[in-house]
Amino acid sequence: QVQLVESGGGLVQAGGSLRLSCAASGIIFSVDPMGWYRQAPGKQREWVATIDSGGSTNYADSVKGRFTISVDNAKYTVYLQMNSLKPEDTAAYYCKRVVLGRPYWGQGTQVTVSS
């Protein structure tokens, strides 16, 4: 009942920027908590950032000061602005939305940062 579609990934040089988007459809609410996660090859999926219904944000230490999560409730879309990208940011990025207590995931978008 909930679909999440990420976009905006790609190949970028170190120091560059990308903006990821995650558009939601289906049975969703503007108060749903949302977040971004990432998974590098051979590693476990890790949390990157979250935003709650009140607009409060939290970030992993590894991205704090470089990444910004935001939401456009009118478009049911959550964004991840990524600046000063590093090779270690290379991963598949996934958005997550919790609807009525149930987590939903997008299919992921690949981000590759070259040195």
C-alpha cells in the first residue's frame, strides 16, 4: 500500500554534491517519520539521517555538517542534500518511511564518489 521511489544518485567526484529524492505514494500521512540509510558493498545497512513529524532532524556523526535531510509534505517527498562528498560515502542509499508503525523501504539509489 506504500511505495517509495528514490532518485538522484550517480557518480560524482570527491568534494561534489548530490541531492537524493524519495517520493512516496499510497496510504501515507504527513506525520510519518522518514529517514535515509545506506549500504556499502560487504557492509551492513547503516542509518544516515532521520526527520520526524515535527521537523526535528538527526544525523549520523559521519555525515553531520555535510548532509541535510528535508521534507516537502505537499509532495510527500523527502530529500537528502549531500555536500562535500567523500569516497567513503559510496553506497546504495535507501529511504525509509514508517506508516502506522510499519516500516517501508525504497528500492535504493546508487551513489558513487570517486577520489
